[in-house]
Amino acid sequence: MFLAILIFTSCKDGEDINPEPSIDGVKPPVGVSVSPFKTINYLNGISGNKSVAGMHNREPNSDPTRWTEEVKTLTDKYPALWSGDFLFQADNINNRQIMIDQAVIQWNKGAIINIMWHACNPANAQPCGWDDGKGVMSSLSDEQFTQLITDGTAINTKWKQMMDEVSVYLQQLEDKGVEVLWRPLHEMNQGKFWWGGRPGPNGTRKLYQLTHDYMTKIKGLSNLIWVWNIQDFGSLASDVNTYNPGDNYFDVVSMDMYFSDG
């Protein structure tokens, strides 16, 4: 199934964060297959008629509703999508459990759940920094990237160990019936992050495929709604092909958009 979510724009009044209507029991329109994920059925069911407001709570993981509550303070409305991040700094890694516990709370209140991962460079240390040249905004040499996507190398093994760590938390969500819009390796057509900016079959899309297969086939996670994400560059027309991991590897396609006027 191919579903596009480009922007989240509406929200509801009051203390209850449940989207209207509830995602429970919403069916897709005639001609669209019913998904095992009620989140996808809900999004298909409102497609063309309504939109969903979302707020990403990037940090700190010790306070995983800080920015959701800021939206409530400013608008007197709660967004219907709650988003968290596994993150990369020591404090945020140590508080991943708090973020996951909040995901369960939000799901039980009726919110759509999105989780992403600003991951450390597996060729370097974890925890890590943001833009110190060794952290999230760093690079891999061509040789290092080849090692990353090759089974059994040191960098490949490190990436799998990092996936093992976050899979423990995602399994907790599966055990509690929580569906997750899972958006790893985001903005893959830009090269500021260590994973991105490598087009073609052995580039970033290969890493996405490896990540998908490891988490679904080896770790056995079945509650993840895979989100393939790219950025709105002038090369978008070709990027949607050269970075496309294949229809079997994602359920939702999304695009990050940045505006020069803020």
C-alpha cells in the first residue's frame, strides 16, 4: 500500500487528545484494501476530507510531552499525532524508557504514534553529539559505507547492536498493542546525516532495506508502519526513484519541507 502524508494541519478542542473520529473502526474508502493497521485504515478513511495535526517531541526524553503541551498552551488544542525520538545524547538514551512509556499513554488516549531516530554514526561512538563531525551530522567514507551494508563487518555489527537496543523498546510497544509510524533514516536524499545522500541500489536505500529486514525478520517486530522519508530538493523528481527502497519496504511515504521564511 502506498500512502502519502505531506503535512499535518488540523487538531481538536479540549483536554481529550483523541482524534475525531477515533481511529478505531474507521474503514478505508471503497476500492482501498483494509490494512491490518487501524492507523493506516484511519488515514485512508479521512484522505481527501480531513487532515491530522502532529507535534514532534524531539527532546528531552525525560519530558516527552513538552512540545505537545506547548501546542496545547498556545492553541488550546491537542495535536492528534504524538511523535518521539530515540535520540543520541547520553541523557536522552538513558531516558528512552520514559519516552516509550509516554507513547503507550498517548496511544491509549487515542493518539497516532510516530517515532523516529536521530542515530549516532555506527563508525563512531555512542552516545554522540549533533554536529561535532563524529555524531549524527557526520559522514562515512565510501569504504565505511560499504562495510555498513556488508554482513559481518565491524560497522555492520555495530549498527545491528544499535538496532537491537531500540528494538527492545519497540517490542514493548508491540506487546501493549501500540502501532508505530516508524520513520528511521529520514531525509535520506540529503547528505548532512551520516546515512543520507547516497543514491542508487547500494546507497542509502540499501541501508533502509537492511534496517527493515533486520527489524522485521530477525527481531520479529510486526507493529511497525514503515515510513520512507525524503526532503523537498530540486532533485525530487529523480530522488523518488534513486532513493526508493521498493514498495515492499514501506507503508507510508512522507516528505520533509523547509521554508526560507521560517
